[in-house]
Amino acid sequence: MSCSEKGGEREEEENPVGSVQKYVEDVSRNGSILHSTQLSIDERVLVDPKQLFIGTKIGEGAHGKVYEGRYGGQIVAIKVLNGGNTSEERASLESRFVREVVMMSRVKHANLVKFIGACKDPLMAIVSELLPGMSLRKYLVSIRPKVLDLRLVLNYALDIARALECLHVNNIIHRDLKPDNLLLTANQKSLKLADFGLAREETLTEMMTAETGTYRWMAPELYSTVTLRQGEKKHYNNKVDVYSFGVVLWELLTNRMPFEGMSNLQAAYAAAFKLELPQFELWCKGQGVQDHLKKKACKIDGKTKA
């Protein structure tokens, strides 16, 4: 669905790229996605692999690589998923691929990286727009120790909020909102959210890296097992994205790494077991504003996240 604003009201229209052929899901009362039936990709979103030209590698994740390429005369980003070494791995990766294509083809918004299409054979690939700007992570690092102008912080925050709203009204939880997944436009005045759909699985290899440990931005209920009994499934709702939004907002204001001085596992322990949050007092001296942000964006378990 397309999410846009006219006169303060959200307008939804059918995605011209194509919708899902079968997508039936049970959604809990609080909006959490609990179960999805067998998914399949609408044939209309598939592209001819013969029209794809794969060029230079520009990124790599847990389950695939991203290349700059061409499709139909335009420069694009092409994400190629790994094939897997066993039949079980291949089946799992194919399921993840289908899920990501399904989710990306369902939504269209100015602050979401545009989905162009996908191909299943001879390789699993997702084609999307290629933004000329860098990631928010690289941009923030490049200007340190300077901080962003407050007007730019507000612009970025609104861009992120609008992207999340579009996902959430379509019952999609990003699960991995962080500066690495926020891409700047050419003029560096706007942001687009990328890498949604597979984020929950792809964080598993990222959490041990030195600089971009996903745990620093994730809501503790996503990874903490302290309240789970053996065999119990973890349920959460879209407010885990609100927690991550609060941490990203803190980083936009301070240009500091969340839980600075801690390893990623230490940061996870501090958030999940000590209920620690990034230090709002580093930039905001007003206790009332500090308390408001902590209450609205960064409480654990989703009960008090706005």
C-alpha cells in the first residue's frame, strides 16, 4: 500500500508494482504479528534476470551481498541472497527471501527505499532504488565531534517517524532500526529507511561487530529470554520500533554511540537486566524533557512506548 499525507489525513492506494498473491496473517489486538500462512510472491513483481547487470559490491549482510547495478536503463541496488550449503539452509533462505519481497512490495512511501522488483532464478535477488548519499551512520561519524543542527535533527526524526508509521499501518515491524539502515538522499536533507523484512534474522551476525552492534538500538524484549519458559514463543508488537526510534533520536541529538564504552553484549545486558538507557542528560539539561523522552520512547516491554 502507498502511504501519503493530504490535508493531514493518510491516503492509501494500491501499489502499482504489485501486491501479494497470498498473505493472510493473524494479528494480535496490540498489533503484533504472531503468525503468517504460506507466503508467495506475486508474479507481477518478478523481473527478468537477463535485464540485470550486477556491478561493484557496496555492502554485505548476514545472508547476502548488495551490489550497485543496472536494470532497465536505471542504476539500482541489487541484493543477492546466499544460496545456503544444505537443503535446510536453502529452504530457510528462500522463506526469508519470499518474506522480504512480500513486505517490500506491500508498502510505498517517500521515506522508504523504493522496491523495484525481484527474481528467484537463477539467483534470489531483490532490486531497489540506489541512493547516492551515504548511511546516517557514516555521516554522523564523518562530522564528529560536531553535532547536527537541531532543525536537521527534526527533519530526520520526522522522516523516520513517517517511514515507521507506513510500516506499522501495514502490520510490518522493522525490528532493526539503526543509523546503518537509514540512508541519506543526495542533498543530505532527508532520510529513507532500508532493510526491513529480514532484519530480525540478519541481526544475528551483526551484534558482535565492534561499531554497529545491533543490540545497542534494539528493544530488550527482542533478545532477552529472561521471562520465557522453555518452548515459549516470544511475542512483541510494533512498539519495539518506538524504542529503537528513541535511541536513534538520542544519537541524532548527541552524535554519540549509545552505551558508549561498553561492548555490544555489555550494552545488551545493561539494557535488559539493569534497565539502563542512553544518558539523556548529555544534551538535555531539562529534567522534564528527559523524563518525557524516557517515558515515551525508551521504556522496556512496550507498555509505555507511545
